[in-house]
Amino acid sequence: MAPRSSTSSSSFSRFGAFLLRRLAGIGLTFSLISVLACMFPRVSGRFFRQPQEYGCTTRRTLEWSQSPAPDLLFLGSSTCYLGVDPRELDLLGLSSFVLCSTSQTIGQSWRILQDIERQAKLPRYLVLDIYPELWRLRGSWTSTRDWSVNGYYEDELSYLSLLGLALSDMDPYSAVLALYYWQFRKSQPISHDRRPDTTGIYRERGFVAGREAALSKIPQKTPMVVEMKDHFQNDFKEMIEFCERRGIQLVILLPPELVRTKFKLPDFLERLPVIDGQEWPGSSEPQHFYDNRHLVESGAKVYSTWLVARLEQTLDRAIRFAR
Amino acid sequence: MIFNSPEFFIFLPVVFGLYWLARRVSVGLQNWILLTASYVFYGWWDWRFLSLIALSSVIDFYVSNKICASRRVAVRRALLGISLLFNLGCLAYFKYCNFFVDSWNDAMSVLGLSCSLHTLNVILPVGISFYTFQTLSYSIDVYRGKLKPASDLIEFFTFVSFFPQLVAGPIERATHLLPQIQQERRFDYDIAVSGVRLMFWGMIKKVVIGDRCGVFASKIFDDYSSLGSVSLALGVFYFAIQIYCDFSGYSDIAIGTARLFGIDLNTNFRRPYFSKSISEFWRRWHISLSSWFRDYVYIPLGGSRCSRTRTILNVMIVFLLSGFWHGASWNFVVWGMIHGVLFIPASLLGKRVQRDSAERSFWTHGLHILLVLRTFVLVCFGWVFFRCETLEHAFSYLKAIGEFSYVQGNLRRFVHSDVTGWIIVGMGVDLLIEKPRLAAWVQSCWLYRFRILAYGVASWSCMRLFQNGTAFIYFQF
């Protein structure tokens, strides 16, 4: 039973005051935690996400900040940074970079592209890796948090972009992380003294070589059936329009999977060139993968070689958006 | 929409504001606002299934009024039959149809006959078991003459679809909820504050404790063949904590939200893991469902006021139905059966056992702790069948626990100081509610004055671990 009490006309104002008191108390505690975290690394590690090497975002962003604008840029999730080796793509005669992060969704790739424009590093060709299982999410907070905590940025405006990204995903903790690391990095420069990644080694230009043991058989898995959420479709349309206006050739890349996710590409993507990784002969060979969708280094090498040929054909007949 | 989604934190203040502003106009307008909010809340998931709730509400509204108006027993029975047929028919179609088809096909293949049926491509509407049981109890109560039917369609629609408890309970009785919807509601400071506190604690239970235990439970249950017995037992423990925190967390948020609207919902959980016996467990766990089965199945079947064999049969029927209510799978049936078997001794010797244990509790707390542990272990045994996807999986899991194997290094993967700490906090809070004298002592400590810091740290953890709309386990039922 709910507790009984007499009703008074001032109940609402008392209730409002109660909520304000509680919010102020919680706000004060948050401030205290932030101050203590800036002073003591252990507190920082406990309350804020600890910097780590998983996905090698630090090394990737460091290299990105020191590199000129590439000809060919890859945006997407871990399927891309573990699968596409830019060293193999040199055969194309184009400079390339893989600017991806774990569980990076289409919406996040779109916002990162906007930040890349601000950095004046827009590429000539953009390959967007869209892993279908991520289409069913409302948003992926893993990626935003990874960029905030582990990313290296030469200017502070990138943190502002990350703050916008967190707010658009309605993720208050990512927003707090972006704000905190924005301030924290002023006094504590980024270092590599952090928990090492046991799943991969950073090579160069964004590529991570998968270190896990390769599979010996195709995993038993019921294929997931997914549809692209409306907000991702909207982000996608905006991204296409953006590329059209800036004369960037956009190519869609569907990563290979041992057990393929069932999906249907939205109709508006029909006019774009699509490379389907499932057409790669190695997509049904478990020795190239360490799980259903992530490639080991040798698998990435074979896949990237195949991708060179497909990109050569695709970029030639890709729709020229420049008007 | 679900409670742990950002939309809900916008939705709730808006509805709250409009609802209490409408109080100046009329109760009718408040009900309209509640009804619209409830349909928005449900339609956020899939608006197409709103028609099912609306149809169910319309049928039960008119049928119940006709039952009340009719004096002929045969007519009343026939009308009740219509209500039962429609509600149970919907449940059977959406929830159990494919189960029966699969079971039929399995049986035919065992017999070597080729007479297979095709399964249907249907989506299970969220919360169908909850609102169906709520409307069923309404029709039955009207038929029994325990309740006057609602005369206002909007009031009845609001009763059926009241959003805090629509998708996962507590399953409210019309005798309790409907009069509150019909009466004028007043905003009460103490009740609203208690509601906010309950919501806060429910959110902590769900997001900080339940979801995190769920991560470990999933890892262990999915990869059980490579793990040792201790890790597997830990997996069951994590699932026991997960399901309790998930479901009781939902109930707390639902009850707390309803209090903000001046409506009192029934208690659904009373610290069930402190039970000293299975019968006590069922008086503390999912109370709204167990009392539903007691009032509408067990007692009409004769309850315990009949022969010993008949009592056993009645208990088994109730528990098998309860298992089947949870899901269309043999696992749930076996889970219900296990609880039925464990419940039978208590139902036959219930009063004596209770008296004996009461006498013992007077001279030793140690025995109580042992009884609580024994009940917890028995409940955990049942959870294995509840959690596993197939009976084969459950038996293999139990067999692997029974092998008493040890795999070095695995335990470290599944014991996390944060999670352990929060489980202890959760158990501590439950203990304080269970033992008011202990709670009074804690409140008298000087440290209690700084409780706002605890609120702050808890809010921080909640924000940090808040997963965008991780569904509640009981949504699937």
C-alpha cells in the first residue's frame, strides 16, 4: 500500500522542491566525482570509462591527425577495420585510410564525415561499410564512447562534435564522457600506457590485424533478420545528399559473414554502387574468420585483394555526383 | 516504449503535467489523458496491436454489462463463455499456436507419420498474457456478482490499458483498480515522493544490477560446455539475481509511476529470496499472478478442502498452467512442474510446517538462514529450466554442474567487483526492508545523513550502464 497522507494545496510546490533538492544533490555528487577523477586516476578509471586499446582507436586517430586527406576513405564498424587492409589497396594507386570504430553505425559514420569536412580532409571516394546487424539498433553507444575516451584530436571542436553525437543518440553518459575527456586531455596528454588489446594488433592506416584463432568450422547460428531503422535511413539519405553536393563518390560495402544476416537494402540505395562481401569466395571458408563476421589477418589480406578488383570495377562505373 | 528508454523520461513529465492540469476540469478528462498516454506508450512498440487491446476492451465491456443485466443463468454463462473464448482464443493464437503445431509435428515424426503442419508467421504482442488475465478476471468477477460492471467505456478502456502496468503487470483486479479510475484523484506529496523513490530503486535494480548480471548469465549459459561446475553454478546465481531485479525492478517502476498519478497498484514482490519454503516463495514472488491462479483456478477446483489426491492434482494443475502462462515451451511446463512438486508437501502439511518453523525461529536464526538457503537453491534449480532454450540444454547444463569439474581461470572471467558490490547493495536494501529494526538502526547512524552521496553514486552508475531500451525479460510473456 502507498503511504497515506493528507492532501494540501501546496503539495505540488513541495514535490517540485523535493525533485529539485534531489537533482541538486545528484548534480553536486557528479561534480565531486569529476573533480576527484581529474585529481586521482583510480577514481577516473572507476567512474569514467578507462582508456583502452581495444579497436586501436587511439593509434588510428593519432595517425589520422598526422595524415593528409586520403583519396579513398572507409567508414564503418569493426568488420571494416579488421577486414580491409589499406596496404593491399595500394594496388589501386590511391591513398586510403580506414576510419572505423567498434559498432559504428550509419548515423555515427555520417556525423564523423561531417567532422572530417570541418578538418578539410574529405576524400574523393568514400566506402561505407554497413554491417546489417547494426541496423536494428537505435544507436550504438559503444562507438561514441570509444571515440570520446580513446580518440586523439588536435582541435577541441572534435569533442564538440562528439558531444553533439552523444546528444543526438540521447546518451547522457557519452555526453559526460565527451565533456570530461575534453577537459582531461588538456592536462593529461594521450598515451599508450593502457590496457592492451588482446584481439588485434594495429598495423597502419586504420587497419587492425585480428589475432584471435581462426575458426575450423562454420558456427551454428540462426541468421538474424533485420530491417534498417527509419532514423538510419534518414541519416543515409542526408549522407548521400552531402556526397552528391561535394562530388564524393559513395560506394556501399556489405561485409562478408559466415552465416549471412537476412536483410533487404532500402530502395533508395539501388542507385548507388554496392559491393557485396558475400560474393567473395572466402566468405564461406571458416579459416578466414575468428567469429561469424570478423576476419583474421590472413583472411583480411585475401579479402582486401579481392576488394581491389571489385573497387577497380566499381569506382570506374560509380555514379559521378559532381554537377 | 519502455521505462528504461530516453523517450520515457520525456513522456512521463509531459503526461504528469497534463494529467494534473486536467484535474481542474474533470476526472473524465484525466482518464482521457491516461488512456491516450497508455495507447501512445503501447503503440510506440507496434501501433497495429492497439486494435487487439481495443477489441478486447470493447468485447469485455459489452459482455460484462450484458452479464449483469441478464438474470438467466444460461445466458450469463454463454456471455462469460464469449469473453473467455475471445480472450483465451487471442492468447492461444498469438502465443501458443506455433507451440502446438511444433509439438504436433514432433509427435508425428516420432510416430513415423508424415502429417506435418505449417507454423504461422505471427508476432507475439507485448504483454498479451498480462492484459488478457486482467480482463478475464474482470469478466469472471462480474459473472460472480463480486463487481458491478463499468458503465463508462473510457473508464474501462483506461483500466485495461493503464500504461504503467500494461505490458508486464502487476496484474490488477478490477475490484482494486477500477474504483480508483472512477473516483476523483488527489495529488498527495508523500505518495508522489514514495513513488519517485520506488521508481529510482526499480531503475537501479533493472539497469545496474539485473542487466549486468544478465550479461554474465548469458555468457555462461551460452558457453556452458566449456565451463566448470563452479562457473555454471555462478551462471544460475546470476540469472536468479537478473530475473528478480529485472521483474521486480519493472514492478517497482510501474507502482512508482502509478503513484505519481494518484493510483495505487498491488505489491508484486516481497523479497522472495528471503523465503524459508517454496510455499512462502510463491506468496512473495509475482504475487499478482499467484493470487490470480489461486482465486480463479485453484479455489474453483476445490483448493485444499478436498481429498489429498485431489489437492495434489489441484496444485499440479495450477503450477503447470503457471509454467505454461510464462511461455509456449516445454521448459516452462517442466519449471512449473518442479515448483508444483516442491509445493505439494507444504500444501498438505502447510500449517504444521509453518507453526514448527515459527517455533524454531524463536530460538535460532541459524536455522532460518539454512531454510532460506535451501529454498534459494531449490528455486535456482528451477531457474535452469526457465533460462535454457530447450529441455536438452537444461539437462546438459545440470549434468555439467553435477560433474563437479573445475576449469582454471574461468571463474575470474565471471566475477567482477562492481557487479558483486551492487548485488550486495541490492541484498542489503532488501534486508533493510525485511527487517525494520535494522533499518531503524541504520537510519540513526550519522552516516545516513550523507545518503545523498549514495543517491548520486547510484545515479551515476545508472547513467553509465543505461542501455538504450534493454527489454525487460517478462515482456516476452
